Amino acid sequence: MWRRRTYLLLLLVRVYFALSPSYIHPDENFQGPELFAGRLFSYPSLLTWEFTSENPIRSIFPLWLVYGLPMTLLKWLWAENGNGNPPPQLIYYVLRFTMFLLSLILEDWAIHELVPNPRRRRQAVVLVASSYVTWTYQTHTFSNSLETLLVLWSLVLIQRIVENKHRSSVFTCAFLSLVAVIGVFNRITFPAFIMIPALQLVPHFINKPFSFISLAFFGLLFSFFAVAIDTTFYTSPETFSGFISHPIITPLNNLLYNSDTSNLASHGLHARYQHFLVNLPLLLGPAYVVSIWSVLTKGATSPTFNLRNIRAYSAICGAAVISIFPHQEARFLMPCVPLLLTCFRPPRSRTFLAAWILFNCTLGALMGIYHQGGVVPAQVHIPALLAESVPPLETPGANRTVTVLWWKSYSPPLWLLGDDGSEFSIVTRDLKGIPRPEFHQEAIRAVPKCVADTNPFEFSHGVPKIKIDGDLTLLVAPRSNPYLDQFIVPDGGVDEAADTKRDLRLHKLWQYDRHINMDDFDPGDDGLIGALTQVFGRYGLAVWLVTRPC
């Protein structure tokens, strides 16, 4: 009974984190939602190099199934009301809720099938549901989140085929081929996780060759379909011969790209042991430490961690194979989390229970709420902020250009600005993490003209309005950067230091408190205490109006 109540509580926790606007990595926006929002709704969007290079490495086939299909259904439903396109914020939360449902249904269902012992099964479901990876990474729009579900269901289907001794399981083999094709076209790391479990199929194929024929035939058919979709998307061949002569095989392009160390160097190179010594402990916390200690002291017969099952083989083999590539991020190991946790039996220890709860609550709050948590709310709020703060121009039909500078944050998803047909033309400039002198020069160049008045605001019915005619410049940046302090004008708008040589003024328009920028954590320059104080003591993301004094 207590496990059922705990699971229901964790279900609410998972919903909360699924709808929290944290931002774990730019890929969760720019490798899916950004693409289809621009195509389906004509929202502003930026296609990254994965889609625009001569040899594109991202397949449209799995992306359409997970993101394009829900967005298309939402567009059709919204069109029934005759109100144009749905607001981008609604699309954002629909996609997040879709990922939550996929995780809840497919991940938990797969665990029920993969763990045969009823008691261990209930324990495994609660353990996976209590992991911060399930709350955060798995509910975000990552290709790794989809890969996790595909790996689990590949193991489920393999288990069903192997256990069915009396039939060929032709339909199950066809379904497995579809899952495998989606997995390969989604991420090239997918085969690393299923290569060992797939060996179980060899005796079955020998005894029942129709199973292998079904798997091979439908695998080739679905692969042809995926290549056709990608080729049509990227090249739009006019004839069938054009498609045959110049097909776009994105998994092959992806493999070739990631096999070149010089390409990976631009994303960051890591030691080969990064996954096992850093990333897995980061994902599993106390469970990883206890499992390693148990295996080292008691071997493969450890009662705490069961090494002798196909789930453990899948996770260990997958982690080992992708460790060959020197670019290693923790999210690449997301399929290992449910696989390893279902092999783990928590010790009856209050110390472990307290450590597990503390670890997941801390990492859950950091990655699920505060990590770059202001980027999405700020981008969504900017059009409304301009509508509230900027009075309309006197000239009918006139249009203001508003340049928005983003500094020291993750790249803002452009599609979240929407397209409301307002009088503002919003130009987003992502300055990333450029050095302070370069930022200063860029900010000065971005301000169209100087302002003699020290207070650029006037109040209308108690609401501050920007009284600057013409184009405007905004800055979105974390409050944790002390370099900006010298330019910030106190709340109220009046520059009390107008007689100084300040060449930029920052007037705060809006602030989002639940934002932590880990990129500013630099104990080398600031010392450990100074870095912690800067990042965690001055949390928040702010939007400032940028002016230049005359």
C-alpha cells in the first residue's frame, strides 16, 4: 500500500517538473520544436548546423512522430476556433506534457514487463519514478528521452519473441523492426544498447526463419521510408531517380561526423572514463556508489545489484561503446538509468534512503526548476512586455525594431516569440558568452541613438511607459554577473550617477527569480566561496532597457 501511495505522490512530482520551464540543454529546443514551429506555424525559428550542413545529421522521421504530430493536431484543433495559430506557450506545454505521458505510459509499462518478480517490479517502478532523471531529463524534448523509451521497448519485444517458443512472432518482429529503425534514425548510439540483448534472437531465428524474414523485410521497408522522408525534406527531389541517386542517409552522416575527433573538439572533448566515473554517478547518485561497492565486495552474486540479467548487460555495453567517442555528456547515458535501477535492490538503511531523497530533490530542483529557468519565461514574456511598456507610435502603420541582446545564457528559442502581428519587429541577437569588452562594444553599437533624459519612463495610469521614440534595445542577462552592476540604474529609472562617465544605462523592466546560470560558476577566478555566492546568491534573469547617455 505504501508503495502505491508513494508512486502517486511521485506522479504529481513528475507532472510538476514536466511543466516547469527549466532549460537543461539547447538541444531540447533546437533539435525538434524549433524546426516544426517554424514550418507549421511560420513562427521565427533558427535551424542549427545539424539541419543546414551539406551532410545533415538529424533525421526528420522520429522528430515528426514525437513533435510534429502533436503540433499538427494542435494546429488543426486550434483552427476550428478560427483564431489563427495557437500561442507558443501553449505549444511548449503541450510538448512537455506529451513527453510526460510517453514517459509515464511507455517507461513504466516496460519496467512492468522486464522485471519478472512482482515484489522487485513494484520496487523498481517506485525507484525509477523517484529518480530526478525521470522527473527532468525524461520529460524534456530530448532525443535521449525518446532513445530511453525505444531501448526499453526493444528489450520488451526481444523478451516477448524469445519467450514465445511455439510461434514465429512475425508481427512482434515487424514491430521490433519499426522500433529499431526509429531508434537508429533518432540516435546512432541506440544499437550500442541493444546489441547484446539482440543476440538472444539468434536461436529463435534459426528455429523459426520466418521471424528473421519478417524482421529483415520490415526493417528495410521502414528504413526506406525514413530515408525517403529525410531526402524529401532536405533536397526535395523532383523524380524518383533523383531520390535513388542522391539519398540523404542521416544516421550514416551522423556516424561519420562523430567519428572525426576534430568535429567533436568543437563540442568539447572528455576523457574516455568520463561516463563511468562522472556521468553515471551524476545520474544515479547513491545508487551507483552502493552498487559499485556491492559488486566489488561480493562480485556478481551481490544481493544489492544483479549483474546477471539482460538489462544490466544492455546498460553496461551501451555505456562502454559510447565511451569510445571522446565527447561525453551525462544525458547520453539516460537509457542506463531505468535499466540499472531495475537491477538495483536498495539496502534497508535509513542512511541510504535519506541520501537518495536528498540527492534527487537537490538535483531535481536544480535541473528541473532553476537551471537556466528564466530563458523560456523571458522569451515568452517579451512580446507582452513590449506591448505593456511601449506606447504606440503616432504614425499609423509605423513599426519599431526592438533588438534583444542575450548574454551569458543558453540560446533563446526564437519560436517562443510567436507571431502576433504587432507593431514590433523583434530581432534576437545571441551574444552567448563573449568576453566583457566585446559585450560592451556590441551593446553600445546596438543602441540606435543616445538619450539626454536620465529617466526614459513616464507613468500612464500607474504603469511605466518607455517614452523613447524609434527603435529600442533590450538586454536579457543573469543577475549573477557583477560586471553589469556599473551600468544598472536603480529601480525608478532616474540615473543618480548621471554626472559620471557611464556610457551605458540599464533600466530593469522585468525579472524572473528562478534562474541559475551555472556557466558563471568559476572557482578558478572567483574562489569557491566567491563562485558559490555569485551563482546561488544572485540568482535570477532580468530584462533591461539599454540606453546611451548623450
